[in-house]
Amino acid sequence: MKDAIWPAAAWGDQGDGSYKNPVLFADYSDPDVIRVDTDYYMVCSEFHFMGIPLLHSKDLVNWRIVRRIYDRLQPGTDYDRFRKYGMGSWAPALRYHDGVYYVFFCTPDLGLFMTKAADPAGEWSEPLLVHEAFGWEDPCPFWDTDGKAYLGRSKCGAGPIIVHQMAPDGTKLLDEGREVYSGPVAEGTKFYFHNGYYYLVIPEGSVCTGWETALRAKSIYGPYERQIVLEQGADSWVNGPHQGALVDTPKGELWFMHFSETGVAGRICHLQPAQWIDDWPVIGQRTEGGYCGHPVPQWTKPETDFPCEPFAPQASDDFSGPELSPQWQWNHNPVDEKWSLTERRGWLRLKSSFVNGDITATPNILTQKLMGACGNISVILSTKNMADSQVAGLMLFGTESLYIAAVKMPDRLCIDTPHVGSRKRDLPMVQAEEILLRVTVQYLAQPVFSYSLDGGKTFAYFPAGPLTKGVWKGTRVALFTRDGMGGSADFKNFTYIHDGPKGCCP
């Protein structure tokens, strides 16, 4: 992993002290952001993918992935059996209290979880099932000045907002909770305190057509006053601008990170300027005389005394290190005996499993987010240890997945290529132990797959059908293998070169 470049997903940095939205053209849905001293940290929903990523920034615009919060969830459940698409982590909350970093999240099927760490870049505790429940979502803890702790959350569907008293160490809830607000699809609970008011800053109105609402009260249980503080407006393309986090800077500025839904690119992140006006958090470009703002297309970057790392338009991994780079995520809990970075040094080995079902039932699909609007993705596949009937390759993982793969047959090796519409798949025969697989991706365009048998000197090209998003998530790039008895597929030199903040790559 020494040569790996972890994604610096700064889509919006213009290099002149300004930024354009989105700042993160990647699927970081339901972002939550905090500041600790001069460092910003962010988490997001990952649903069935393992597990929640932690990102770090010095300026709220340029971000790097630090690590995954966890690598598996509730062993012994259907998260081991690849049957929990759309479940998993929903809208996590990240908070810092008394020297400890906390992440709380709900899974709609199991309940409320908590994990913590003293060092955000270090090891996090195994997710603790704080409260078993069905249909909970979007929790957020709050520690008051009197030492009492609380947790707000919503119900799938969504709403109402319910507040519980919580043990100060976050390990249990102390009551059944009290309903404090009911609104149109009220969810995404986030607690704040400012100038004597308790605030619940929440999304309402659904993902694609909603807005951001601020609720304030002098008591944590209300009654709460209500104000819409961010909505799309007539001049903005940013649909449903909501579900995010307020964060202040050491310079006293106020900002709001949120997502908007794009389909195959997932839920991409926007950064809005914000300000306190009459004790309301007004977000975006303020409307005349009101407390509601509209999304800005471009703005001056947050002021910082720290130089930012230059944009690195790669998310590569040479698989030479002791662990996977942190942008990688398994499609469910990994089957540990079915993959290795050590059995063949410098290669990622994925061992085959017979799958009775479609591609989503395949164990150990190794995924990462698409970055930016376009990019070229390549990897070398070794077929040396593949078994008869085994399939292995490079995939764009969605509800209708597209891939280019090697297929081992008793008397030959073939390439299974993507197809368009009803066109019959080609299965060209090849003779090669190592095959370079590649896909070129462009947002809202059909991807083009290709392969090379001579190390990249010449390629055979195959256009594919349209990209499709996944369950609650955008399309992902993935490595996979399935079927065959006792075989393995080896991958090396995964390279993903994507476009940076200045525009589309060639």
C-alpha cells in the first residue's frame, strides 16, 4: 500500500481562494461534519457497505479518507449472508465529547449502534448495539452543560422526531423517549446549542424535493419554533438541498455541508455559507429580508491558516501493503478466508464461491465510490489460479451491474463483455495469464469497457448499457469473482484516474 494514493475528493476547489459546488462529486450521502480545534471530520451513510468512512479536512473543501469506522456489522446475521441491501448504517452522527469521538447510527432492522475512539485515525470500538429496535433512523447524541446526555432520532418513513435521555457514556437509553416534533418527512436529526437555544436542524419534504428546517426551543423537549432555512429556489439546480451538518470555523464562520440526489453518481456533497440572524441559522444565499437561503453555485472558501494538500486525481492501490486502502468497502460482511493480500505478494486474491443467485449474492465484492464526473479505471487480472466455470473481473456495481470478466472453461478462456440492450454477449476466446481490464466512465453517459492482452499496447473495446444506481447508493466500481470450485482470481495495480476540480479528464 506504500504507493497507494487515497482519494483527495476536492471536486470544487478552484485554486484561487474560491470553490464551486459540489465540493465532493462522490456518493457521501447524509454527511455529518464536526470541528475539533483546526481539524474537520466527516462521516456519511453507507447502508450495506462496510463500513462508515471517516474523512478529514483543514478547509471543508479538500477532503481525504482517513479510515473505515468498522469492517463488519453484527456477525451471525444476514449481513454475513449478503441479504441486507438497503439496511446497514443510516445517517450516522459524529460528535466529540470529553476527549472521545463518537459515531451513532441506526440500522432499520436492528436498532441503535454506537462506536467510539480516542484518536479518530486509530482504532474504533466494535459497534455496540445500544438499543434493539425496528424502524429507527438518523440518531444524534447531545451532551448538555448539566452533565445529562440525550439522543434524538426519527422513525423510518419518516418522523416524528423523538428525544431520549441517554447514559452519559452513550451505552444505553434511559427512557422510552418523548415526541418533540412531527413534520413532513422529518428526519436527519441533528442537535446544536447556540445563544441559549436548543436546535434541531433537520431535513424535511423528501430527498429530491425537500428543504432544511431549523427548530429552536429553550428546553430540549420544546415546544419548538420552526423556520425553513434552506430551499432550492427558482434559480438553483440543486434539488432537495438538505440532510447535513452545521459547523463553525476557528475564524468564526458558519457553514453547512449537505447532499443532493443525482442518481447514478449518488448523493453528492455541497458546502453552503451560513450565518446566525436573529438566532436562526440562515443557510446559502439569503433571500431578501427572510431567514431562508438558496444554494450557492460558487463562493469564497472558508478562511484557514493551513495549506491544503494538492488535489490528487487518483484512487489507486497496488495491493502491496498489509491492508486495503481505506476507500475500499466490501458489499456486506467479508468472508475473511475468501480473500488475502499475503498469499501472493503484491496481489489481491479473491477466492471463488458458488453463488445461487444474481451478482448481488456474491461474497466479497470489493467496491469503492465513483469519483468526479469521469475517469479511467484499470486493473490487471491473473487467471493463473482460476477454476473451471469461475468468473472474475471489473464491475460497475448497481441494480443492473455491468462488467468485463474472464470466464474459465475446461478447454478455453473467454472474455465476457458487456452488452447493449438485447444484443447477444460476445465471448471472445483469449490466451493470456494476465489481462488488463479497463473501463472509462462518464456521468450520464454509457461506459466503455476494454481489455488488453499485451500490457496496454492495444485494446479491444466494448460499449455497455447505461449505468444504474444501487440500493440507496450510487454506482460503484468493484472487483469480484464467483463460481468455480476452489479457484481464485488475483488482481494487482488497480488504478483509478478521475477528473479533478478543473473539469473532465481526457
